[in-house]
Amino acid sequence: MIFNLAESIIQRINLPTEFGIELYIKREDKIHSYVSGNKYRKLKYNLIEAENLELKTLLTFGGAFSNHISAVASVGKLFGFKTIGIIRGEELVAKIQDNPTLRFAQSCGMQFKFVTRSDFREKNSEEFIQKLKEEFNEFYLIPEGGTNTLAIKGCEEILTETDRNFDYVCCAVGTGGTISGLINSSNSNQKILGFPALKGLFLTKDISKFVNRKNRELISEYHFGGYAKINNELIAFINQFNKKYQIPLDPVYTGKMMFGIMDMISKKKFPKGSKILAIHTGGLQGIEGMNMRLKEKNLPLIDM
């Protein structure tokens, strides 16, 4: 079986000429509505490995609004795998129909096991995995967020020969898998900039597990307070960007990355004449869930 979906496209962002910068976005979000962006890249070779091992069940982990959970559920339906999601938060068992991500995953046939937050933290332990094998029999294990060596291999395919003329390649960073693949496949004269969606410096260590090259930098001042944290300024930016360029951004990853890139351009952090490629890693399915939270807080909503 060949696990191929659509190809991405590159779209130019027309900036004021005074900046002297060329900015483009690689629309990996166009690959598929749910198995989009880095999720497709991370899953591709894991699916091939699961098939080679003759394992027909995929098991993975995630939170209530996880892009990864929706992608695994969708890819299972597309390519004939049974899927199991180990979900953080026992209280969610009664809220599946109120949660757009879980509702969609269930509609794709994903089976859930809801665990406490303390149990979820043990998801990588041998004892925890063994208990799952006793409960569900044999399965192909995909880590939370999808990052492993096969995921890195898939993310190395994001950059192609036509992308080698860019000076900077930018991406949002969650578990470090996507940026690791970009670093591995980049030219030595390209600078890979990562925009973490989380607070903390642990990502540098995680990325170092997969790469040896030094042409990288994490830009850590655009996380807006941490993972899934958002404010009126970011919401306004996402909505204005979509209105101006017809490119939707998600509030957890790509919205923060593009805010950071545009802010750095305005502050002249890039040399004149630079060509920048931003990777749109998808994640748009999370907007509906974020809007539910924003509505509860009487905050503006993200345009869909």
C-alpha cells in the first residue's frame, strides 16, 4: 500500500517593498483536511512500518483537542487500520459529543481509553505499555505527538529541491519532530528557525536527539504564555492575516509562528534581501475547540 495524499503548494505573502524581504508559506495544510501538514509527514513511514509488521491496530496518546488524535483516527479510516486513543482526562468520557476533536475521531472508528492525568504521565513506561498490550493485544505504538525516528524521516520530505534557494525556513515547534526533519534535509547555508508553542528550554535537548547540525535556532518569545495560551492580540492577528491573505492559521502553532515572523520582519531582524519560507503544519481542526473555550471566556472568536 502507498500512503500518499495530496501535495502542498507554496504561496507568496506580499510584504511592503521597504522591508526588502520575500516571504512564502508552504501550505502543508492543503495535503488533507485532517491528516494534514506535519501529521501526514509523521505518520507516513509509521504506517508503512505497521503494515510491514502486519499490525492492523494503531495505538497512540493525546489530549482532548489533539491534532494528532484526529489525524491518527482519520488515517486509520482512510487506510484500513483500527485505531485506539489513550486520552488524558477521565472526566472526558462523558463529554465526547461536546468535544469536536473526540467526536470526529470516534466517527472515524477510534476506540478510546480515558485515563487520569497522573496515569497519562506514565505513558512511556514499560509497565504502562504492558498493561495496554494485555488489554488490547498487539498494536503498533505511535507516541504522543507522533515524533519518533520514522516521523523524522517523513518530515525530511517537507523540503524539496525547489526549496533550497530560501535563506530561512521557519516552523512551529511542539515535540521537535518537524524541525528535526527540516534541519536534516536543509542546506548547510539555510537557517532553520523554530517557534516553540510551549514555554521552557527542554526542546533544545529533545531536538538534539535527532540532529547533529547546528544551522538552527529556537525563537522562544512568541509562545503567548505557553501551550494553547492565547490572547486578543493573537486572535486579531490570525483573523487579519486570514482576511488579507486567505490563509487560515491555527492558534496553537502556526498562528504564533506567523505572528513571530511578521514581528521579526517589522523589527528588521532579517537581513534585507532574505528569502523566508514558513511551513504551515496544519492543525486547523483545533480552531473549533479553541473557539468553544474563547466563547466561555467572552473573548473574540477565530474566523473559520
